[in-house]
Amino acid sequence: MFTGLLIAVVIFSVVYFLIYRYEKWTLNRNIWKDSILLDGNYSMYEAVNACPQGYRLPTRREYRLLCLETDFRFDEQTQQGVFTFSDGFELRNPIGEYKNSDEQICDSFPCGIYWSSSARGIDGYILYFTQEQVISAILSGSDNKFFVRYIKNR
């Protein structure tokens, strides 16, 4: 009897995990399809205040899911980081220079840095990628000026 109960619990756990993972992936894919990209560089606070009605900054978790659930490559011709979903949809994020709080260019090598809505203290979490790699959810000073992509509210 104990063995039967144990088997039932394991099967339930596996099915629950697979459904949960699928729902999170589907939700993640759908929110990125309607996203919008702003021109220019913004501090974290400017990014929050510039947000159009009906949209929001992605969370740290949503960036992590984006990195986990897509294939990343760098498109040399367009100078964009490309996140490709299993259905073929491509989310393209441009690269470029970013600025510190004094409006000085900090980095001229090709990278893309995008704000999230998640913060710890006065620092904000970002999505960071180069031609070779993508790193989700690292901390940066909230006064630095990075790119902004908004996703629709759910």
C-alpha cells in the first residue's frame, strides 16, 4: 500500500511539474510577442516613469525564463541579440553603448543591457548580453542608463 501511494505521489509531482513548466513557458512567450522597445537610454527610475499605459518592465524572473526557454544567438548583420522561441518567434534586442549617471558613455564594445522592474536596495536587475553570451538578472546601479523593453500587463 505504501508503495502504491509513493508511486501516485511521484506521478502527480511529475505531471504537475510538466504542466506548471508549460504554463510558465507559454505565458513567457506570449508576453514577449507584444513587447515594445524604446529608443535611447534610461535610468531605472526614468524607465519606470516612461512606461506606457498597459505595459510594464519585465521582472528578474521573466528575464531568467527568457534565457532558459529560448535559444540565444548574436546576429552580426543587424547587431542584435536574438532570442528564438521553439515556435520560431524571434525577440530581437539591439546592442549599443550605455551611459552612466553623468551621461558619459561607459562601454563601447557590443553589448545589450536592459532594465527589469526588480530591484535590491537602490540597485536594479538587468538583462545583459554580448556577442558570445547572455546573462540574466545581474545587479547594476539604478542611475546607469540602459535600454528599455516593456511587456504588456497580464
